[in-house]
Amino acid sequence: MFETGDRPQTKSERTRARIRDAAIASFIEHGYTDTTMRAIADIAEVSVSNAYYYYPSKMHLVQELYVRVQHEHAASARPLLSTKTGLVDRLRVVFDTGLAAVTPYRHVAPGFLAAMIPPDSPLNPLADESGPARELTVGLFREAVDGAQHRLPDDVAELLPHALFVGYLALVLRWTYDSSVDTKSTKRMLDAGLRILGLALPFVKVPGIHTASRELLTLVAEVRS
């Protein structure tokens, strides 16, 4: 996940990793609101001032969590992507493994969402501060698109991963509050969306539909701006 290769970690790196791991453990157990820098410092067995030295705020540690989850997402998705050639099948892999990656946090997700939703929140997945994690997810969608047997027009292929990221956020939001058994409502929504995409793919290269598709994808992708 946060590898240093064969190079031994310095004391500073070990302390930073201990604080990060303590924060993530607390986020999983207690959620965002009830996790404090003092609690993180206690779990990591460092002073509060030392915790603040490495991470100026709890929000910086949430960004570490975002990155960790996306690395886990990619690690589980890539072996499955290597077995799929169809675009819809490859996208399903990314969406399914994405939901699996956030499942350990589902019981505390509403608290995180409350902190994320304000547009000016640095925890918002579309905020500049969330850029590293966001680019990992967009990059994974790009791998799914670029590696598919179905070839899209270049401009559509360029825009699609960004639009898919916005769709992924909407799916996670639905999943977080899905009270149906085994989150079947979320799965039905994903199935319907992928089915519509599959029906639309043969027509994307048709001139008028191509232009409309590009405009729609641009509008969806601009949500991240």
C-alpha cells in the first residue's frame, strides 16, 4: 500500500505510519466525528503535539484514508480486469470492487458523508485536497476503458473516466443509505446503468449521437470542477 521498497523506514516514517494506521483504525471503529487527534495520538502512543507535527488536522488523515481505500480498490480490481475484454464487463468490475473496498466503512459512512457534502469542505471527493485519491479512481476507470475490446471515439474515451467517477460517487451515496436486503436496490441501479450503457455503445460513433454523447459527458465531468 504505502511501500518503501527494500529501503528500511526511518524513525520519522515509522511514526508517521503509526499515526496514520491509528487514525484509520479509529475511523473504522468510531467514525469521523468521534475520532479526535488526541484519541489518535493515544492509539499511536505518541504525544498530541507529535501527531499534529505529522498531520496538521484530522482532515489530513481522512485524505490518507481515501488514498488507502483507492489503492485497495485498484489491487482487487486489476486481477479481475485482466480476465475481461468487454467494456461493460470491465466497468462492472471497477464499480463492484469499489463498493467492496468501502464496505468496511459502511457503518460509519453517514458521518463521513455529513463532513464531505458541503462544496467547500476539503473532504469533498471533488475538492482539490482530494485530488490524489480522485485521480487514482479516475485512473482505474481509464484502465477499464482503454483496455476494453470495444473502441470508443478518442474524445469520448478521454471524457468517460471522469464522468464515471461522478457516477461512482452517486452509487456510493445510494449504497450508503440503502436499507434493502444486501443492498439490492443499489445493485439494481448499477445493473440498469450498465445495461443502458451497453445498449448505447454501438451508436456512439454515429455523428449526431457522438456529438450529443460528448456534450453530455463534458457536462457530467464538469461536476468535478
